[in-house]
Amino acid sequence: MKSDKGIILILLIIFLCILPFFYLHQGLLLIDTGREFYIPQQIISGNVLYKDIFNIYGALSYQINALLFLIFGQKISVLALGGVFNSIIILITGYFLSREFLNKSISFLYSLVICFALIFQTFLYNSNFPYSFAITYALSSFLLSLLFLIKYTKTQKSCFMYISCFFAGISIANKYEFILYPVILAYVLKDTGLKNGIKALICFICAPLISYSLLIFQGLNLNDVKISIELINNLINAPLIKQFFYKTSLNVLNNGISGIFAVLPVINIILLFIKRNEIIKNKPLFILILSAIVSCFKSFFVLNVNHMGIFLFPLCFLAFLAILNIKYQKFIPFILTACILIFSAGDFYSLEQKDYFLITPKGDIYTYKKDGDLINQAAGYIFENTKDTDRVVIMPEGSIINFITDRKGDNMYYNLSPLFYYDVFGEKRIIEHFSKNLPEYFVILPIDNREYGFSFFGKDYAQNFYEMILQNYNLVFNKNGVKIFKINS
């Protein structure tokens, strides 16, 4: 084709043809995905991030989604379509970024890999309906920033520099995943002069400044920030999260196909060293590879494409292909075709497990049967037996139930999996909080947390918390592992 526009059109047609199979068939409602709906709902209700609502990510993604809810209504489909739109940005930006280094046909195949590797995964780690919109919004803005940075290195047009800095700021305001990338920005822009440097800095801080100024206007103070930093620091240094990532890393390294992708960051470093003379002379390529390397600082030795590492995979994989293109271009189409087949087969196979059609007042969605049954049972009781003003706290997780029933939970302790119960908050703090703030209802779901070394809430861990519930509440519902407690009158 003579124009990239034709290829983009074909990519969009393919994307839109595949989308109906996966639309509202992705994510994990009872775990992280449900939180992504509940927090924007609480923001609309007047609650403030970091002050009233515990949050481990940047504020911007939740502010964006709250705005979407305000404009289009609090429906599941609103954020689902927002995720699809963001995926299209990732897809098209990924294509144009690859075109800076690869030919049209290879870039086309690379984009299809991104479609099946990232966009249409059905579990938590996809860009349509993810475990965290913060990471997907951060990824799309990061890729846009890098694209315009590379265009700036090729053309020296100041407008590209400013646009790059603006999108970099949006990325950081969403999630800290690409926090080292501004170092590369500074390296590239160091010789632009003081005036241009100040303009670039203003562009960079624009989005974070607006985002966090809004929180301050809403009432966020330094003590709230201090407490949030303390809790996030607890999370970063938590023994259970280290155990969790160690186990998942061992699993992926023992998996043949995933194990190959897992070492991509290390391979990129090795290839950079081997081809350093050719790469350093090619400044755009050097920037691409450096950006890929620093973006993987949390997953450098194990890039788990079955987990959070998939969000770092598009750039890391592109850097690998760009280096390979220097001398071994003829092998690239075979590699890409194999990747398309591997990832697409996994996507369609996993799709078969999302066979439970969950009907809710906030929209209908497909999920796993075991999750759909739990949500239906809990939500059914809540609708029939509770008042709109009742607080219903779901344990250990399950904010999606609060969202679809319009019942407020606890905005600080909405996740009490073992990681948060023991290492982030601590049992003493949690029990003291609820002793002073007893909700009308507790719902305990049989969610297995064996990845953290424990299984069920109240049975294998949090026994003291469960005892507090028994002392103050009556068991009013007990079916298929779902227990609902109502406060003693």
C-alpha cells in the first residue's frame, strides 16, 4: 500500500470484527476490576481520593472515569467503551511507533500481536477491561509521548517536544509504571535551551498539577498524603507481595512459551551491548531501546506476559524487533506470525470460560460462573433486604457488588485480602476502625487467596476480625459459601 492510512483502516476493521467476541467478556469482576467501577462512583458521591478513599495509583484515571460516569451515566458499558477507545489509541500509536523503525507489513503484523497479546486477553491483564485503568491510560499516553519524542529527534520541531512532554505528564499522573521515562526525556531535551526547557516542563507538569490541585480543592491535606504514602510504602515492602511475585515468576519461567517472552528485557540489554556501535549512532533507535529498558524496571528479570508484564510487553517487544531489523529482518515475519497464533489461540480458548451472563441494573456482562453466582446471590439479598442508606461491607473483596447495588461499602478497607489485611493496614488498625464504624451489613465471600499463602477470610486468616463480626452481628444469609451478617438491633 502507498499509504499508512490504508493499513490503519484494515487494522481498525480487524479490531472491530474481533471486538464483539470479547466485548464485556473480559476482566475479573470480584477482584480488581470491580474496584475500578466503585471508586469513580464514590468520587461522584463527594468522597476524595487519598483522604476518604484508599488508592495505590495515580488520581487521574479515576477522575477521568468519574467524569465519564457523570456525562454518560453509571453503567458498566461506559467504562467498557472507554477501555475500547483507549485500546484503539494503543493499537494505532503502536503501529505508528513501529513505523519509525520497521516497514509497513512488519508494523502491521506487530500491531496484530498487540491486539491478541494485550487488548483481547480475557483475564485481568488486558487494555479493554483491565485490573486497573490507571495502567492502560498510562500506557497509551506513554506510547504517544515516546512517538512524539522520536519524531522530535528526527525533525527537531519544538511542537513535537511539547506534545511529548504533555503526554508524559499524563502517563505519570495515571500510574508510576513509567516513572523513569522522564529521565530519558531530560536527556533528549537537555540541549534545547532554557526557554524551550521551561515550556517543556510546563507541558509535563500540566496534567499532574490539574489532577492533584483538584484533590486539594476537594479537601486533601498534607496529613492525608502522609498516611497514603505510609500505606503505599507498606505495600511496596510487603513480604506477602514479594512472595506473590516470586511464585508467579517461578511459574512463568517454568512455562516454555511465556518463559521466552519473560527474558525480553535481558535480551534487549544484551543486544544493545552487542550492537552498541550501530545503535548509538541511530539516536531514535537508542531512545526506543532505553525507554523499553527503563519501563521494565519492576519486571526486568521476569517480564510476565500472563500478568502485569503484558502492559510493558508492547514496547519491550518493539525494541527487540527494531534491533533484530538491523541484520535479521527476514526472520521477523515468522516470529510475528507465531506470536499472533499463540496469543490468539489463548484468547479464544479462555473466552469459553466466560459463559455466565450476569444481569444487573448497571448493565449486563459475561463472567466466570463461580463469580457470577456469588455476585447474584449477594446482590439479590442486598436489593431485597437492605435500604439505600445502609452500608454494606464486602469481604475480602467485591466492590462490584457495592457498585451495582448502589450501597456504600468502606472506602478505606474495601480490599482485605491477606496482603492488605496483614502487611498494608495491619489487623489492629482494621479492627479498631470497624469497632468504631460498624456498618449495617457485612458480606463475606468465599474468595480463595492461596496465592498469598492463605485461603478464606475468617477461616484461614482474619479470625479475630471474624470473631468481632460474630459478637456484633446476626447471620441472616448462608448459602454456597456466601455469608451475610446484619448488625444486632
